[in-house]
Amino acid sequence: MSAIEKFIAEIPKAELHLHIEGTFEPELMFEIAIRNNLKLKYSSVDELKAAYNFNNLQEFLDIYYSGADVLIEEQDFYDLTWAYLQKIHSQNVLHTEIFFDPQTHSSRGVHFSKVISGIHRALEDGQTKLGISSKLILSILRHLSEESAIQTLEEALEYKNWITAVGLDSSERGHPPSKFQRIFEKALEEGFLTVAHAGEEGPPEYVWEALNLLHVSRIDHGNRSLEDPELVAELARRHIPLTVCPLSNLKLKVVNDMSKHPLTEMLDKGLLATVNSDDPAYFGGYVNENYLAVAKALNLSKQQITQLAKNSFAASFLEEKEKKSMIEKVEKFSHQ
Ligand code: HPA
Ligand code: ZN
């Protein structure tokens, strides 16, 4: 292991952009499909993995939703989440904020209560057995209707204490944040924080809408914000974090080459950028592999990596006191 690899592996960090359905490793997918008497479209793990060749966000989403189709029971959601927590425990992730997509499951007749109970039970075990703290973010599928989003939010109210924020994901182009302005107003009234995927494939205007209409606390991805200097200034002035996902950007062709990734430009422009894995089972790496990919391609220094790890806690939904203590841990590590 190289010195930089070791430094990345050991530095304490948080993950803030992670879709739990995107952690579904092919081996577990086959195991759960078999026990639920369901057939996958692919006959083997290798055949499934060979299909993970995407030209854009939509090509990925089609495969991601079909993989999630085998999740039926509360135990399936537990197993999925527990496998992810064990993995990040080995990567020195101390805190994680996880998206889940209830509509992906309710559309197949799998009730909200099963989905959230399985995930929540694993997150509790993550805290007690692995010492990993977590927050849960309910993500609305933007390609579906406002009515479907309203229904999802209503189902969530019963589990309000388990959910920190409401987010927005899925096909970005043609589905601007403004489509969900009323839902997000309701979510804010109910006491949820808000976040949104914006500027991954969509234009800077979608990032403006996420800020001004959805009142988000963070932007997920946000790459295309860099096309608009006024937007960059606004994001920097308001310390709005960007949850950046380098390997996802490469696999979905948001960037053509990792050496052209805008992460250092973001940091240089004073943006609170963080590094995350998005859908690690599909994009070839968990959080440490994402740090390593940008560290190599952009020749990041230990100081820049330390900054990214500190940003991950600063941008989190932890309480100020917890943030401070986590950031101190990162500093202590980097000085040893
Ligand atoms: N973008 C939009 N929707 C998603 C993503 C993403 O990166 N991952 C899972 N759902
Ligand atoms: Zn995402």
C-alpha cells in the first residue's frame, strides 16, 4: 500500500452521498433473489457486472432500479444496509448519511414500513456494534409525479423521528426542482432538512432552483455550478456543501477523464466540496476508492485530503458539538 493509500484508508471521514440501493453488490443480489424466488435478468454475477457500462445517468438508473426489484422483506433491507456498514467500518468512515428511495419499492407493493424498518434496524446496529453514527434521507424520485411524492411524504410522517432530511434524485434532465416546490415546502414545515441532486447532468439553473425554491442545505453533485460564476459565489458565500462523487462522475460520463475532474477547482474557489461514493456497487468503489481516484488523478496533497475529510464532517447534519469533535479527530490524525 502506498503512503497516500494508507493515509486515505486511515483518515477518519464521513460519507454524505450514498444511495442504499446503490450498495447492492451482485453476490448479495443473487442471494436475495434466490431466497425470494425471483429471477434476475442475468444468469450470473459476471454477466450482471458486464452490464455495468453506462453512457449516462439514465442507462445506469434503468439497471439500478431493476436490481432493487428483488428487495422484498424487511430482512432484505437490513442485510443490504448491514453489508454497507461493515464495508465502511473497514474504511474508517465514522458517520454516514444515507439516501433511500421509498418509491422504488412502493411501486412494487413493498410497503414503506418494511423498507424503513430494515434500514433503521441495521443503522441502530451500526451505532451499537460498529460505532458508526448515521442519518437517513428520504429521496423523492423526480421522474415520478408530484402526487406520488406527496403520498410518499405522508407515509414518512409516521417515521419522522428516523428521518433527518428529504432529497431529490433520479433522472435530472426535464425534471427541474421547481416540479417539487410544494412537496419541499411541506417537508420543511414538517421539520425536515432538504437536499437535492442538481447540476449532475442538469444546468446551473437547476442548482439555483434547488437553493431558492427547495431551500436546500446541500447540493448533491453540483458539478455544473462551475459554469455560472455568480452561482459559485453564492454557494461559497452561504457555505452550501457539494457532495461530489468522482467515480460516479466518471462512470456516468459527467467527466471524461478523472484528471479533468473539477474537485480541485471547487476547493480553490472556496466551495465546501466533499468526496462520496454515490452507488458504490455500480461505480467500482466505496468512499476510500473515490478519495484515491481523485488523489492520484489530481495529485492531491495530504493537506487537501485532510481538508476533504474535515469538509465531510463540516457539511454533515451532525450537531455542532459533534462536528467539532469529529474535526478534531481528523486534525489529530493528520498531525500524528
Ligand atoms: N443521480 C440521480 N439519481 C440517482 C443517483 C445519481 O447519481 N444515484 C442513484 N439515484
Ligand atoms: Zn446520487
